[in-house]
Amino acid sequence: MENDSRNEYLSIKEYKTAKLKEKGSIFIAQAFPVSSEEEAKTEIDEVKKEFFDATHHCFAFRIGKGESQVFRYSDAGEPRGTAGKPILTAIQSRNLTDVLVVVTRYFGGIKLGTGGLSRAYYESVLKVLDECKIIKKIKKAQIGLRVPLNFYGNVCKVLSRYNCDITKTDFEEKNVEITLRIEEKRSSELRNNLFDATEGKIEFIKKN
């Protein structure tokens, strides 16, 4: 089978943390594998709760690939451009996505200057990423669908032929609603087969 690099990307396997000390300040970098903005925001909130007495909680995340890619970053009170952007730049330098890095800073009493601050945030991210196991992932599409209950068996037969992840199944009075993830390059083929198997009585639901 031909290898299509457009459907592959690099990410991290699991959570890691690393610490950097610079002129009294302590930078605690935490890297998380994430697959959605909501997941990233939850992790950021948890870090803030854990290190509630810290001076700053700066972060950046990069999720998805291609046109659907999303990225965000925050200086969290540090001088503009000295924290969030360097964190994101460090993630990009490793060509990683589906990654969140939060860097918590405890101020040590000595100002680092904008250049020193940017460098400290950047280096703290590289340090934690060096601890991470890098993995290759396949780009997936999320599909939501609703079909009459009497076609549920047909749908299951079609899905059994694909390596897809069913993330949610809701049975209603007359219908069943399914949310799944599948390798993006096979999503159109799956939709067509589901349409045929349900005699066109299928509704595809847009999922965010």
C-alpha cells in the first residue's frame, strides 16, 4: 500500500514534565497529548489548580493538520510575545501536533529581560519534548450519523469492515445516532457505503 504522508503526522505518546531554572526563576514545563480545544482547556485549568501559587501559566497548543489545524497560545501576563509564541515555536520546531505545553513560572526575583524570558520559555519546552516519546498518527475525520432503528444492523455490518473508532451511540425512540472517527482518506468511501446500506435514509450530522 502506498504511504500517504499527507495523512500522517507526529505527536507525543503521553504526558511528560521537565523543570528549568534560570536566575532564580523556576519554569515547570508540562506536555500533554490532546485531540481537541476542550481537552486542552481542561488540562490548562488543572495545571492552574495544581500550581495555584505560581506567577504565570503560559501555554500553547497545536491540534490537527492541514486546513483543519487549530493553534492557540497565551503569554498569561508575561510581556507580550515572550512566552506563548516561543512555546508554540518550540512545538512547531519539532513538527508536532495534537500537543499542549503549559509552562508554569515561579518568579525568582531577578528579571530576565524580554530576550532572556523568551529563551527560557523556548528552552523549557524543548527540554520537556526531549522527554517525550514521539509517535506517528493517522489523520482522522469525525463523522456523526442518524439512521432509523431498522437500519442499525446494516450500519453495523458496514462499520465492521472499517477500522473506525465508535465514540458514541445514542438510541432514540425511532432512530439511532452514532459518532465515529475514521482515517480521513477513507471517510468518503464509508459515507457512500452507509448511504447505500440504508437506502439513502441516513442523515450525516456535522460534528465540531
